[in-house]
Amino acid sequence: MPKIETFQDLVLEPRKDGQEMWRWLYTELRSAIIDGRLKAGARLPSTRNLATQYGLARSTVVAAFQQLQAEGFVSSEVSAGTFVVPAREWGMPPPTKQRSSGQIISRATIAKRAQSL
């Protein structure tokens, strides 16, 4: 049974001058996952296909995928592919709360204030 690609055609922003290629690809894919342009469960293309599509070395794509996997955004299995992980499993801290004045309150700030009380 052939593998079915569920990767949507993504428009990636141009690489900034001096930015490493793997970091550019990683940043663009990470943004697409966080923004919801790449949905949970979406199968990413193989590293070879993605490298060919964007004119990159396969090792560049592998480095970007490894960083995404290390941060919990994707999961990979040999011969199965690389898939976007649901947001609840990313391991990212929840968004910070904002005050009405627009200032951001981090968890660290709240903990320090609680200790002083």
C-alpha cells in the first residue's frame, strides 16, 4: 500500500541573509505548526522530497526535522514518516497572561510575588 502524503503546500517566507538553511526551514515549519497551517496528524514529506522541493541538501532537512522532534512538535518513525504532534503534547509552557495595561506577567513573576507575600 503506497504512503499517502498529507502535507499541504506551504508558502515559506524567504530566507534572511546570513540565516542558516536548517534554521530557516526549522523556523518556517515550526511557525506553520504553531499557527495551525500544519494540522496535528499531518504527515510531512520525506526528507528527500522536501530537500528536492526546496533545493536543499537532505542533511539540512534532517537537521530541521531533528530540532522539531527534539522540541516535541513532530514525531518520526522509521518507514512510517514524520507527523505533526497535537498541541497538547508539545511540551511548551502555556501562554503567558497579560495585564489590562498590556504588560506580560510570566509564571516566574507570579512566583516571586507570591513568595514575598
